[in-house]
Amino acid sequence: MPSTTAVFSSWTIFLCVSISIRSNAEIIEAKEGTSVTLPCKAFGDKSQIKWLRADRNEIKTKRRSKYILDNQGNLKIANLTLTDEGPYKCSKGNDVFNDIDLVIQYLPVITNLTESFEIEENDTAVMTCLSDGYPIPRITWQISEENPDEPNVFVWSWLGNGSTINVTMPCSHCNVNVKCTAENSLGRESKSLKVAVLGKPKVSVANKVINRKLDEHMTLRCKINSLPLTFMNWRKNGIEVSKIPAIKKRMEIDFDVQSNSKYTFILRIKHLKKKDFGTYECIANNKYGNSSEEVTLRREKGRRKNPVPSPPGSRHRTTLSTNGYPNRKDETTERVRTVSPDITTLPTGLKYSVSNSNGRFSSLTTVALFTIISFLNQLNILFF
């Protein structure tokens, strides 16, 4: 049987990677929009000095241009932009005398911010705010719920930092203001977004029991906190009040909006009847659930007091005030009511006349005078 010999070969491969390390480069920082002078450390005659960019292209220098070369070989760059950032070389012939890394400082710019969004109650909101700028900006957050009744007054506020944050909102049915700020030594930039916290409605009433008399008017109010709000209604004994014929013609439903999540729901019923008394329910619901609160309308003894007409035989006094000199004493008229219904005013458009020692003022026509006399005779008014 022939013998078999296994031969194994091992290879060692060396990879040579060229890494450019500019350890000797001088770093110069300048603000965007300003000017900077890059020094050249060449010796001897400086008339042949040239400046090169990273691409080895020579920088063209001219008077009244962006790049100016002075007598010492220094390079002045005007109106700096981000495109001016990078390495520069001062050279003469084939010799490079010094390397410079130009770094441009510029204001923060927020490049990405999570868009406005909705979350459910007790969920955690993840928000990201990315920025650019140099020196590297510091990211801070301000999260707050504004009081709808007092603008610029916050119910609560939270501060944080970092490009990404995780926050559980301490409110429900609320709109939360979120502001991201990027700041460095040159300035700051801020951007805002809205977070809507959704949940099951909450309903509350100030008075659980209301007392009214027959024929009085009644107003029921309930406060609803809901985002979103899909439906709200009033019921009596499980039936929508708008579907109860005995109430429908005397009722009015209204609501007051404090914000897009806070409402006051109002039910008004005029001239209460016996069947109107009982338990009313304020209901609100949305896709997250429903809530309700009850109000009991109780009947008080008695009935609404209406104005009582004057009884027959009662006296009424009417005083007419006049102007003039010498002064005319105000005339007072009394009448005794002997007929029904009660008449307390004279017909509109009829005038009276007054006089003093200097004469008489009158706009009363003869026809009007006879009309008044006839009218007073019909009422059996007695003058004293």
C-alpha cells in the first residue's frame, strides 16, 4: 500500500495601511463670517511663497479678493465660510514650511427634531434632537404643560439634556410643549414640537344635588377633560334628554370650550314640570373609554313666585319733573285703580304741558289733549 504524505503550508500576510497623522499641524480657530490671517514660517526670501490647500492646488491671491498674501508671506482670508475649513500649507518651491488646520466656529443648527406626535396616557415618549455647530453644541430640553386659563404659566415643567430623551408625561388629556435648544459659545437655536397625551375622558360635577321649585328654570353643568373628544350627552333615567318629548321643547344644550381638551357641558331646562325632577347623567366617551357623573334634581316645596298685580283700589302716584325758571313745582298725579287689567303707563307718544310765570311750554296738540282726557275718564282716575 503506497504511503501518503500531507504537506501543509502556512502564510503570514502583512497589510500596510497608510495613515496620515498631522501631529505637527498648527490649529487655528476662527468664527464664521470673520477674517483670519494664517502665518507662514518660511525663511529667507518670501517673494516666492505659495499657499496650498489639501488638494495641493495653489490658492490664487489678489488684492481686493477673498485671499490676500502680505509681504511676510502670511495668508489673509476674508469672510470665512465652512468651505474654508481644512488644512493649509505654506511652501516655497518644493519645501513646506508649516502646516495649518483651519477650524471654523459657527452657530448651532438643529438638523433633526422629532415631529409632533401623540401618545397614550402613561406611555413613554422618545424624542431625538440632533444639531450641528462648533464648538459642539450642548442639547437641553424643556417640557411643560401650559395652563389654558393663564397663558405663559406652566402647570408643570421638566428639564433634561442629551440628544435623545425618554419621558413619561405626568398628565393626561393634555397638550405638552417640548422645546429643544442647541447652544455653544457663539449662540443658540431652539425648535419646538407638541405632544398630545390621549386617554379615557374624565367627567366631574360641582354639585351632586340641585334643588328647584316647580316652574323655575334649571341649569346643570359638568366639566369634561378629554383628548380626543368623540361624544358627549345628557341623559335622564338612561334616555337622552333630546329624545324626551316632555323636555325637548323646553331644553337647551350648550358647551364652553376652555381648550382642545377641556370643556364645560351645559343643560338648561325652563319652567320645570313634575316629570323633570330626577337623576341626570353627563356622559363623555372616546375610543379609549367612557366616563359619566350624575346630578340629582330635587323638587322644593312651593312654586315659582311671579310678579303680583296691584289689587283693585290701590293708589299709584306719578311725578312729572319739569325744567324752567322760576322753578315750576313738580306735579304729582294719583289715580285709583278700578278696572282690570292693571294699567301703569299712558299710551306712548302723548305729551303734557307745564307753565310758570314766564309762560308755558307745550307740544300737546288739541287732538292729543282730548285723547288724554278721554283716556283718563275711561280709567276713572281721580285727581287731588
